[in-house]
Amino acid sequence: MNKIAKVFIETLPILFGILFSYLFWQNSFLLFAIYIILSVVLILWRGDNSEFAIFIYGIIIGGLVEVIGTQVSGYQSFAEPDFLGIPIWLPIVWGYGFVAMKRIGIILKS
């Protein structure tokens, strides 16, 4: 399989995440549950347990970025904030985004 196809496959969960956000944006806790379940399944499926550390790191950094953006600098706001001015599911998306970028980086490097 060529690099473009592999990158596309690693991008599919992100595209589905965008679809889920579009469909369920008014139910933050449902999105939170969907994203947690999908992220854990996708990490377990790959079998690289180090990705859990990357996932947690991404949650922390992404959460900080979003909270700073809403609470400290005020450059953004959300229509349905749940937690410190942000949707509760948003740091989970950041966490998986870090995992996806790691995977894509490995593909592009090989």
C-alpha cells in the first residue's frame, strides 16, 4: 500500500469525528462517550500501548490550549460549553489528533 493510501486510512477517524460532531454537537456527553470509545478501540486495535501516553498528553495539551483560548485570551468561544468554557469532548479529539499525527508522521518518514 502506498503512503497516500496509508495516510488516508489514518485520516478516516478524523473525518468520521467531524461527521459525528456535525450530527451530535448538541449532545456533548454523547460525543464525549463516542470519542472515548473510538479512541480507545483505535489505539488498542493498533496494539501500540505507548499511544495511550500520547493520547493522554494530547488531552492535557489540547485542553490547556482550548481553556487558554476561551478563558485567558478570549479569542474563541463555544455555543455549548460544558467544562471551563469548552465542550467536554474537545480535549479527547485533541488527544486522538496527537495519536493520528504520530501515525502519519511514521508513515511519511518511512
